[in-house]
Amino acid sequence: MAVNQSLVRAGASLVGAGLAGAAYATMYERNAFTLREHTLPILPPGTPSLRILHISDLHMTPGQRLKQGWVHELAALEPDLVVNTGDNLSHPRAVPSVVQALDPLLARPGLFVFGSNDYFGPTAKNPAKYFNKNHERRHGEPLPWQDLRAAFSERGWLDATHTRRRLEAGGVTIAVAGVDDPHIERDRYETIAGRADESVDLRLALTHSPEPRVLDRFASDGYDLALAGHTHGGQLCLPVVGALVTNCGLDRSRVKGASAWGAHMKLHVSAGLGTSPWAPFRTFCRPEASLLTLVGAPVRDREVELGPVIAPEAVQA
């Protein structure tokens, strides 16, 4: 009998711990929005520093007031440039919520590409499928991405999808190119292929999903920095182990933050600000926006090959 009671107590403890963990992941951590800051030595020596606010994976639904308010306050950072790497929507009526949340940032120079969850709503799925990179993907209901694109464009943000653009922000000249979401094979790199403009201070590449086949082509064409989202930083992470999956071809060491990609290009992957409504939890991976400060790089740093080292980051609650 004593043994049985011990088993009952052990089982009850495990159940209690599981419930407490689930409550933490769904009720606290997924709403514990964080600003992460990175300083990247990318620009030519003597160029003014450039502050880029990188936002990704809002996965917005109309009722997410806390997230909407937090994003709205990011305008106080006064970035020189805002970059949105997609997956803004998780509901067919979420466009007004996204636009209202981003409203003050839409008054600043901005660039965007879309992800799969701008085009199609999320669907329920077995989480174990994420461990199979080749699992069959099912699209949900169509989402009003045309309305979102029009709202962004009318306020002055530039759509970088399958186009090459040139702009100036914060006294820095920028050549930018982007692709549609490689995760659902909408990318058409041939539309932007070719050597990046070498007459500018910064060559910037945008994609929603950081698929290596696309990153390799950006790096080969001479881009300095690629920005992406999609991974949610792994979303369900473990202490020491970190992310279990990336949901793309990217290795787990680069699932979020800054790293080097090849001899010249740097990569920044945002862990994103949202989750699917069908998987509303995060563990050891708080939702984030990132403030990237680009500064002049010593000549030697632009000539040597760098490994996949994660750059230091400062975290603000």
C-alpha cells in the first residue's frame, strides 16, 4: 500500500508540474514580450550607424490587445528603418489590428516581405510533424494579404518581394532585395539574381523563412545582411539544449539571433512575436522584436571568414 501511495504522489507531482508548465507557457511566457538588441559591424568605416527595428511573426488575431499595445510602443525607439519579415496574420479579420499596432512605425521608412501565414490561415496539426522537415503542408483558409499589402504600401513601406530597390535611411544608402516565402516554395530568386549594387553602404536581403538554398544565393550575390523570421526561435526550447526544431532547413545553432553566413554575409533571424492559435505557448523562448544597430566594420572583419558564432545580445524585459 505504501508503494502505491508513493506512486500516486509521484504521479500527482508530475501532473501538477505539467499543468504548471503549461500555464506558464501559455499564460505568461508567450505574452512576455522582449526587445533584443544586437550591434553588428557591417557598414563601411566612417558610415553613420543605422538602427533597424526587425519585426516578424506577429500572428495577430483581433483580440490580442496586449501584443498590439506593446508593438505600438516600439515607435518610441525611433528606428531609422523598420523591416517586417512576414507572418503578420492569424485571422481573416486581423488586418486592422496589425495596422493599428504598427501605426506609428508605418510613419517611418519600412520594408516588408510576406510569409505563409499572410496568405493562408493556420491549421491544427500534430506537433510531431515539425520534426520531419519534409512533412506534407496543408493550407488553411485564404487571408486578406492584398489588404495588408495595400495598407503597408499606402503608408510608404516598400514591398521587397521579388524586386530590387534602393533607398536611404539614417544617412545610409541601402540596396535591398527580397523573395516570397521559401517555406511554401513561393520564392523566385531568378527575378532578383545578380550581383548586389556595390555603390551603396549596405546590401540588405529579406526572406521570411531562412532556407539555406536562398541564403546561399544572397551571400553569393554579395549581400551584407539577410533578415528572416519563421522559426519562432524554436518556440519550445529546453535549458542547455535550446531549440528542438527550426521548422526549415536552417541548423538549430542559428534558430534566432545573429550569426555569420559564409565569408561575408551576416544573418539575423527573429524569434518573432506570436504563435499559431493552435499552439499558443512558448518555453524558454520569449517573443521578441529586435533592434539592430549597424556600425562601421574594421577592414579586416570584412575580409576574414567567420564561423556560425552567435553574436552577443542584450535583453530588456
